[in-house]
Amino acid sequence: MSNHINLERRRQAIYGWLMLSPAALMLSIFAFYPSGATFFSSLFSRHTRRKPSEFIGLENYSDLFADPTFWLIVKNNLFYAAITIPVSIVIALSMALWANSKIPARGFVRTAYFTPTVLPMIAAANLWLFFYTPGLGVLDQIGSLFGLPSVNWLGQPETALWAIIFVTIWKEAGFFMIFYLAALQTIPEDYKEAADIEGTSRWTYTRRIVLPLLMPTTLFILVNAMINSVKLIDHLFILTKGGPSDASKLILYYIWEMAFAFFDAPHAAAMTILILLVLCIVAAIQFIYLDRRTHYQ
């Protein structure tokens, strides 16, 4: 009897490993190995024709921490994330609640909200370049109707990063709205009917029933928004190229610039590893703390 039980457990274990092997193989090829190779590269000096690379340990990391430009870009990225993440989520939730309600032309409203998401990143950036162009752009044309002076939105340190933030919110809010809209349609109508019988107001129903039920979706969107906040690069190529004076430069663009413009792969690898560490910490917080509270465990 015990041999039969052991054989069955072994069979289930083999079956489980066979089911996991495709995902494990893909992760090993496209995630684990590149991460390990990047970390290994970050421990060596820059290679030149006259001077081959040498093992220098964590010196590349110390160089980054001593670089004022690195801290300026970290500050830019933190500010960018602090604005785009909550604003995009709030706008997405508001649009989803409106698009899910019984309004005329509901399908058209949903399509209008989602349209920015399907635009390619480069096309969206060129569209907004037409809006921001000083003197000829749509924003300046509208401002001239009210006697306002022309503004170089992308050429001033005070406004360049805000211009990038606005484009990101416009593009991501519609994408996040789709997840909220799908989650709203899974909430049973019985809850709304029971709330109406009790005389509950729409605001109370939304705050006490709808929003708690949307928390798993909110957590999913939050994690995706955090990842998106450190991988923006397309818009910067078209709109500002990180300028002026690094005012709109973000971390991924800086990594690309370091690796392919300055040909300093070790420092770019060190910055990549730092981003991975931050994302791992965020993921750990999500799985250990927030996920349990979100699902009321």
C-alpha cells in the first residue's frame, strides 16, 4: 500500500515538473540567464581596444552612487512615477465607472477611451509633438486665442518632464480602463439591487462595495504601472531626448544612452541590476503584504 502511495506521489511530482518545464525553460532563457549575464558584466571595467576589461567588483555601482547625474535621473523617475501612477489609475477607474453605466452611445465612449492605447508609441509621440511645437502647435494656437504667449513646452526644464507625464497619462489611462471595465462586469447585479432596496446612495455603494471588489484589479494595475514607469523610452526619443539639461531624462533612456551612445556597457549593466532589485522588492511587497490584504486573507 505504501509503495503504491509513493509511486502515485512520484508520478504527480513528475507530472507537475513536466507542466512547469516550458515556463521554466522560457524564464531561464529570457529572464534568468540575461539577468545573470548582466550582473556578471556589471562587475567588470569598460573594454577598449587598448585596455581590456578587468574585474573591479562593485566599483561601477559606487561610480553611479557618486554621479550627480544618476541621482538627478532617479529623482526625475521618482517624480514621474509619483504623478503618472496614481493619476492614471484614478482616471482609468473614473472612465470605467462611467463607461460601465447606462449612458447613450456607451460603445462609442469605450472606443474613444481605448483609442490612445492602440496607437503605436512613436505615432503617439509624433502626435503630441504637433501639440507641443512652439508657435505652430495646437496648444499655442489655443493659447493665442486668449492672448497667451507662446510656450516652448519641450524646451524648458520647468515644463519638459510635465509634458512627458501628460502624454503618459493620456496613453495609459485607457489601457488600465479596460481592466477595470472587465472587473466591473463581473460584479453581480444582485449587489446593486440589494443596495437599492436598502436605500443606499450610489456613492456609498461604490465606496463600500464596488471599490473593495476592485482591489485585486487595482493591485494588478498598480504593479503594471510601476513597471511601466521605469521602461519609458519611445516618447523621449521623439519629444525631448532627455533634455533640456537632463530635465526629462528617465532611467531606461539613460541606460540606453550609456550603453549605445557612450559605449559604457558595465555602468549600463549596473543600472539595469539596480532596477531589477527595486522591481524585486516591489514584487516581494506585493506578494507578501499587499496581496493578502487585497484578497482579505
